[in-house]
Amino acid sequence: MKTNLRTICLTLLITFFVQPAASQGTMVDQYRQMGGVAALAEMCLNQKRIESQLFKSVGMSVYNNPGMGRTLFQLMAFYFEGYQTAKEKRVVWNGTQQKYNNKRFSCKSQSDLSIIKKFEAQMFGKLAAK
């Protein structure tokens, strides 16, 4: 059980937070993952930092480069897909495996809360840095 949890955590960590140039997942994967983490952070931590920062970043990107509007709109659809799936099933997209993970996150589990906090902080940090 501990080995499986460590494997899942390591896989999610690598999948979520590797820079896009070296990412094992596409931008679609990254937006699905971001939606899932945002939903879990909202449900378990009462935080909407990822979503707020993402919307600001997307808005500025469209403002500065209107030609990117359609692409960002399409990527946001994947964000909302990941968000909705996480809200309903408490799972997150795994770009490496090209499916949602089997492990359901629980807001009552201290280890899950720790993972969610870590993912949320790292994802927010990457968004805020851009």
C-alpha cells in the first residue's frame, strides 16, 4: 500500500510539475491536471488561488496576443473537464498514463491533504511566476 501511494505521488509530482518543454504530458494534459488540483484545493483547502491566477494569466495572454484566444479557450475546456471530474470523483488526470488516476483523494486523510497542499502550492507558484 505504501509503495503504491509513493508511486502514485511520484508519478503525479513528475506529471504535474515538470516544465512544459520537458513535460511528459501535452498542454492538454497539463490543463486537465491543473483543473483537478484546483478542484481538490477548493474542496479540501477552501482555496481558489490556482483558478484565480490561471484566469488572470489567460486574460493577460489573450489581451497581449489576441491570436491565442481560440487556443486558450480550447485549453480552458480541458481545465474545466479536469475540474469537474475531480469535483465528482476526487481523482486527477495523469498525463503519463493518459487517464485519471485510480486513487480517490480524501479531504479527511492527512496524507492526501499534504499531497494536495504540495501540488496546489507548486502549481500556483508556477502560474504566478509566468
